[in-house]
Amino acid sequence: MTAHLVRRQSVVRGEAPWWLLPAMEGNLWEPVGAELRALGRTGAPVKIARDFTVLTLNNWGLDELASDARLVVSELVTNAVRHAGEPTRLRLLHRASHVVCAVFDPREQPPVVTDADYFAETGRGLWLVESLSCSWGWRLQAGRGKLVWAAFTAPSAVGRRNSA
């Protein structure tokens, strides 16, 4: 198995929505946002985060994204539990064109993308995040850990783009 450090600090694939980082670093949740705090250290936070994501997206009328977002949140929270000890919170944001899932954790180590061999049971999570999202990345939070995020194109934005 080969591991390599992700070299870019903010964007790994694609561009972050312009409003993402200010919204994550402050409390600029307009127009729609939801947060789940204190997820804990055991396997329970993964299920709690998945259920919260599905319920929130369903409440926002974004059922089409629920399955992919659920899987991505599961990977991000699992990585936080496994490598940082615990995720501190999960934040979901929705703007007209994007939905963003972001997991905060206390460790200031960047995500490591690995090339798992064929028989490995782990090591494919960030590849899965990359495959399901339109962009993803991470950012250090100046002495407060890091934020790992994944963005999805909102279904209404896809419909507008295809009908134009």
C-alpha cells in the first residue's frame, strides 16, 4: 500500500464554492444550514451523522442527494474517528447551487489519500469521497484542528443548467 499526503490545503479536486470557507469558519449560515455537535468517539457517531444527513437533506427537499451525501459523511466521520480521535461537529450547508458536508476534528494532520491494494479492507474512503462529490478538500483551522469538506451540486442547479 502506498500513501501520499494531499499537498493542496484548500481544494483537492475542483473549486470550492465561493461562500464555503467564510461560512465554515464563521456562523454565516445563510440561507440554509444545520449542525450536529459533539459526535463522540465510538462507532455511534457515524450512524448518528448518517441519519442526521439524510433527515436534513430530506427536510430541505434534496432527497436525490441523500444517498451519496450519506456515504460521504460516513467516510468523513469515520476518518475523523479513526485518525483524529473524534469528530467535533458535522455541518451541512445549502446554497442555490451546492450542498456542502463538512466535518471538523481536533487534529491538524491533513487527509492522506492512499492507493490501497486490491485485497485491502481500508484505504479507499477519500477516493469514494472524490468519486461522489463535485469537489472536496480540507483546511487547517489555526490551532483548532481541521475541516474536511465535500460539495455536491444541488439537483435544482443541475435542472437549471440542463434546461438552459
